[in-house]
Amino acid sequence: MAKHDTAQIREAITEALKQTSVREEFERFGASVDGGKMLRGRLVLRVGSSNGTADPSLSRLAAAVELLHGASLLHDDVVDGGTERRHAPALWVSEGTRAAVLIGDLMLSVALTLVEKAGAQHLSVLMRALREMCDSEAEQEFSRNAHLDSWEDCVRIARHKTGSLFGFAAVCAAGTDTALAEALQRAGRDLGTAYQLADDMLDAQADPTVAGKSLGTDAATGKLTAVGASAVEGIDPAIVIAGFLDSAEANLADWPEVQARWRDYVNTMIQPLIDQFTSVQTLTAGTAAAAR
């Protein structure tokens, strides 16, 4: 099932990119364009199939979500100076900064087109998600060593930076049921917040081969990190993360079939990654506490 999901998303991405002026160049960009775990796109497919949403629509929306996420990573690596992504050199390293910025912009525009084709009703949710993503990144960049200094700030930024796009992905799985769309958006935001907090813990991992990307860039650039904030305030991130996962599933109690698909998706795709990411917590928390 997982291989089928990713193949379906890659096929939709390839078809969309064939319509662009640099269609012959995308093959060499590899994983930067259609690689990674595709967690957000697979959320669309896994949960969306439980409520009768047409497969062509789901594939386009899943591809759009992954293109949006991929574009944000291309830009993030330029901003943060990350040199590795998805077990390969970051695109700005292999192709240059201009290529990374321009390809990221193009991926964003293609994603917007896919969302419009799949259903214009999703655009307003997407615009809000994009604004929150960009605003949280800008806040982290320009508010270093200023007012960002608490665990509460970490949670809020995680919710905006990652919860917003997971929330949009979840909405895409709702079909035309507006009540379900609202519940899925809340669930997606909680899930994305949990995932980002866990990923923040991974950023303190000493071995980048575990993650397949550059690590430690947040701390190196002076950004607030969940590791440091949780250690200072005596908070166990694992408990907070588990609470967000429980809250996400609880939002779907009125839709048992959807909730069952959600639970299966989380248990098979998200929870193992969170367990892996937070396994560095004891070591990093102890290091941060010693530095107080």
C-alpha cells in the first residue's frame, strides 16, 4: 500500500511538471522534487479514500501538498544553510542558490494550479496555511534572541509551521463534507504540531545519517529549539506530543470509519517516526540542562 501511495503521488507530480517550461530538467533534481516520506500526501490518500472522494482528485491534492512541502524545504535549506536533504546534497549545493529558489517558486505555482483543478473550495484553506507557514518562518528568522524564549512559543510555531500544512492535507481528505473538513483540519493541525515538536528533538541528534538531512541548524542559527525550551522549563516533550496525537484522533469520533483510517495512518507512518525522533530526548535534554 505504501509503495502504491508514493507511486500514485509521484505520477501526479510528474504529470503536472510536464506542463512546465523546464520539464526536461526535473529528472536530474530527483528527490528534491518528488522524494521524501510523503507523509502529507499519503495522509490525503489514506484518509480520503474512507469517505468516497474521487481518486483523481485525491491524487492531484496529494501531489499539490507534496510540492508545497518540497518547495518550502528548498527555500529552508537556502535560508538555514542546510547542505543535505533526503540523503543527498541540498539542491542549492548541487545546482546553485538561484536554481533552488526558482524551482521552489515553480513547485509552489504548480501546486496552486493542482489545488484549483481539484476544487477551488480548498484555496482559501491553502492560502491561510501558506500565510501561517511563511509567517512562522519569518518570525523565527527575525526574532532571534528576542521574545521567542518559551516552550509555549515552540508549540505555537510548530502549529503554524507544520500543523498548518498537515491541517490542509487533512481537509483535502474530507470531500464535500464541511463538518468533517473542520474536524479533519483540527486533527491535522494537532498531528502536524506533534510531528514538528518531535522533529525539533531530532534536530539535536548528533548523527545526520539517521535523518538524511543536515541537523543542528536551528541551534546553530540561534533559533528557539524544543530541546532547549523543554529542558529549561522541565517539560517532557514526549507527554505533550502524545497529548496532541490523542487530541487529533478524538476530533474524528463522529466519523468512526474515518477515525479508523486516521488511526491506522498514524500508527503505521507517524508514530514510528516520532518514536525515532524523540529517542534522542534523554541525551539532549541532559546536555541542555547541564548548560543552564
